[in-house]
Amino acid sequence: MISSQIWIIIAILVLAILAVLSFLVSKRSNEKRLMPLAGLAFAFILAGVLFGNDRILGYSLLGVGVILAIVDMFNKLRNK
């Protein structure tokens, strides 16, 4: 493995650990939770970063993640 790939994997693991810890620690009911569509967008963006070596696949996954995040933002604004 190239050293840059190792750093990317370490960064993704740290972000995943922080996400799990934030869900476990925050048990307050009045906090806003992550919506499923936003979680899916986050997963697509992470997959795009992970598969960044193949440009077509990586950019496609990043694009899908950004589009899902924008759709989630519009849904939240419409529900207010």
C-alpha cells in the first residue's frame, strides 16, 4: 500500500470511530439526529474518497453523495 492510502484509511477509521462515539454519547432526546438520507450521502462521499484511485468511480460516488446531501437539505427546509 502507498503511504497516502494508509493515511486515508486511518482518517476514515478515525471519522467512523468519532461518528460511533457521538451516537453513543449523545442520548439527549432534544438533539437533532442524523437523517437516513444524510447518512447515505455521507456514506457515498466516504466511498468516493475510498475509491478515489479510479477517477470515474470515485467522482461518481462523490457526486451522488453531494446530490443526496442537497436533496436532504431541501427536504429539511421544506418541512420547517
